[in-house]
Amino acid sequence: MRTVQGGGRLGRRVHRVTRWWRSSLQVRVLTSTLAIGLVALALLGVYVGERISAGLFDARREQVLAESARSTQQAQQVFTSSTAITRPDVQQLLRGVTLAQSGGGSSERDVFLLRAPGQRSAVEVGATASDPSLVDLVGREIKEATAAGGQQWQSVGIPGEDGRVVPGILVGQDVTVPVVGRYQMFFLYSLEAEQERLDFLLRTLAFAAAALVVLLGSMTWLVTRRTVHPVRAAAQVAERLADGDLAERMTVRGADEMARLARSFNEMAEGLQDQIRRMEELSTLQRRFVSDVSHELRTPLTTIRMAGEVIHAARDDFDPAVKRSAELLAAQLDRFEDLLADLLEISRFDAGAAVLDAERRDVRDVVLQAVEHTATLAQRRGSWLSVRLPEAPADADLDPRRVERVLRNLLVNAVEHADGSAVEVAVAADARAVAVTVRDHGVGMTPQEAAHVFDRFWRADPARARTTGGTGLGLAISLEDAHLHGGQLEAWGRPGRGACFRLTLPRRAGIRLDGSPLPLVPEESPEPADTAPRPRTDPAALPELPPMTGEIAVVGDLRDPARADLQGQVERLPARPGGAA
């Protein structure tokens, strides 16, 4: 468990460091520069160290070889001029030469006189060494190489008093000793002084490299700071401009490229501010014009309405042409009044004057009221309204007038485009939201059209007639009503498969929606088998209905006996878990 927790903490730290590195241009430039600088200095240090080490070693080796050759020659001269003929005399001669040569060099050295491999004589004399503990450094390979003739050398490691191993050079050459024959004379030189000199040079290079890295990092940080700081300032100013603070500007210092960037940014911000101000003034004038025109048209429209009602009431006394004109006048006056009402309503949304009169209501009641108002239109267009309600109450804080208006707009829009097919209405609720979907199986629309269906005065087919007298603002007002509740209004459609609109409202004020109880994209159902397909506008294609008066009873309580007739026409869904408020 501790291992898992430790791994999780390490992963989070790595994630934070990675995010910090990716989010800062200055950090990326600084770390990249330091990494490249460290790699370059490391490679340069290795190269310089190798060159210095090789140079010191080669110089010392040449000196040692020359010195050893002179010392070997001197020792040979001593052996040649010696008169020793007995074993003690030869032993004393070897010791004397060894001691004399060990102190005769340019620096302290050790001397070994060893019998050559395979050498035999009548007089047995042992080997001599200035330090017998180091005789083991003379290996078999250098002995055999020396026996082959000439001067030979080998790098060795000399054990130190404190356990350290000091580099050294072992040089050997044959000499002839009276009475006993051929011996091998070895000189052991220590390179400790050269190693100390090399270590000092490497420490100096390392210190200089560290100072250079610090200097490089400081310069990089300073340069990137002077470069990135104006960019950060521009980003902060751009964020404040995006938040609506159009008076925000960058500080201009100097006359370099960064100053020119700041001046160009400020000029762009001033241009945007001026453009936005002009657009706001134009929008204000437009909203005021729409509001003023709508209010000013109220009085003449009222007068025209009164005169039109008088004419319409007396239409039976007119000839057929005039009677038809009176009926058209009344219908267009109704549409004109609806258009004025929608213009006034949309102007209230634009001005931010729309007020939500919320109360606790059961969405099922609001849905049934909207269905009742649309039933006549659906009957005239040959469409069947199918309503599915949950068993549990779907209470929510809402403005019933606005929500009913949204549902009426959706139902009227679905009936108009259903082309005589069924229109399905579904209601569902969960612990956070309540949703209503209105689904038709008419001509449908493309995804591009669904993205613009809530635009003002937008129509998918400009040549399509508005048989129900719509104003072109219904869905736009419905979207504003949904947003006023803190809800969502969405649309889906496919050509030939119909369309589906979904209204999702929070059950209580302040709830942020993160989903919906109903899907927006309807589930595909198999087409019903029909041996004799009828046109969708054929009344005989409608289902059998019980005898009715043409009205649907709408009551506020589902348990009211007056709703018993209506319950037979409503398909109920099982209550969803957690669906009750």
C-alpha cells in the first residue's frame, strides 16, 4: 500500500512538473539552454581532460625512459669494472648498485635487480630491491619482453600507504653481472605528482564550467524574461479585454521590437473597442427602434383591430369576395399582433428586462396544458399527439407561463413539419433536472440546419409557407426562456427521419445542469409493417379514438376524477429511480 501511495505521489509530482514546464516558455528556454550547455561543457571537459592527461603522461614517460637508459648504462659500467669473483662480493655489488641507482634519478624511484628468466650460473646470488614489497609489480609479461632485448616499459598501479593506488611506470632492461651472468634491472617511477597536477587542472575546469553554466543560465533567464514578459503582459491584457474591460492597454517602454509590439497591440485594442462601441450603439438603437416601433404600432393596430372586428362581424352581409377579404384581414391582424408581441418580448430579452416569475409546479400539468392548446391544430393537420408521462410527480421551480409558451412553440413547430405523422411528447425527471422531448417523424433537418434553428427569422426552406402563421421568433424566444430558467433547449434532426427538441430545466434554482434525464437523439424503432400504406394525411391512417366532444380536460391534479377520461389517452412510463423531488 505504501509503495502504491508513493508511486501515486511521484506520478502527481511528475505531472505537475511537466505541466509547469509546458505552460512556461521561459522555463522551457532556460532548461533547454542549460541542458545543451551542460552537455557541451561535459563533452568539452572530457576532451580537454583526456588531452591534458595524455600530454602529461607522454612527457613524463619520455623523461623516465631517457633517465632509465642512462641509469642502466651507468650500472652496466659499474658491473663491467667490478673485480668481484665470489658470491658475497657479487651480492654486495648488487646491493650497492641497487641503493645507488634508487637515489640517482630526478625523483624518488625504486630499483629491482632480478635474475633473467632461464639464467643459470655456478654461483647462486639472489635478487635485490630497494623496496621488496613492490617486487610483485614486475610481472611475467614485462620480464619476457625485457629478456627479448631492448628497453621495455609498462604502466602499473602502485599501492599507497593510505590504500590508494598511485599510477606509475615500470621500465626494464638487461644487464650483465660478473660471475652470475645476465640480470634484469627495473626502475619503478611514481606518477603521483602528475596525477595531482591533472586533478588540479580538472577541478579548475569543473569550477570554470560551473561558473559558465551559472552565467549562461543567468543570461538566458534575463533575455527570456525581457522577451517573455511583454508576451505575458499581452496575454493578461487580452484576457481582460475578453472579459469586457475594453479600456485595458499594454505599457509601452522604449522603441525596440517589444515596444512596437505593445503599440500595435494597443492600436488593435483601440480599434476593437471603437468597433464594439459602434456595434453596441447600433444594437442599442436597433433595440430601441424595435421597442419604440412595437409600442407605437399598438395604438393604430388597436384602431385597425376594432374596425376589422366590425367588418368581420358583418361579413355575412357582403358578397363572397368581400367576405373572404374580411376573413383574411382578421387572420393577418391576428398574425400582426403575434408578431408585435414577439418583437416586444425579444426586445425585453435583449435589454435584460425579462423577469422570471417562478413557482413550484408539476411539469406534467404544464405539458398537458400545452398539448390541449395544440390539439385542435394537430387534428386539423392530421397528426396524432402521443404523450408519455412518469408516474411520479415532476416538480420544478419554473415560470409556468414561459414554459408553456416554450412547449406550445415546440408542439406547433412539430405539428407543422410532421406532415401528418405522429408527434411524440415524453417527460422524465431525475434528482437534478426535468426534461421534455417533442419528437416528430416529418421531413426532418440536417445537422447544419439544427445548429441555426434557434436563430431569429431563420427558415430551413425560405420557400416553405407558414401555414400556421408563425412569426419566425418562436424558437428564439423559447431558447431565451430556457436560458432564463438556467436550462437548455437543444435540437436534433435528420432528413427524412424527423426532428427532436429537448427542453431540460433544473428542478431547483441554482442547480448547474450536467446532463438530461432524456436522450436528445431518439432510439431507432422498426418501421411498422403495413400491407397497404396510406398517405400520412389520410384521416383513415389515424388510430381509433373513443367518442369525444373535441376537448381535452386539463386539471392541476392527476388524481382528480375529471382527468379520468384523459388518462386513457396518455401512456404512462414507470417512475425513474430518484425521480421524485
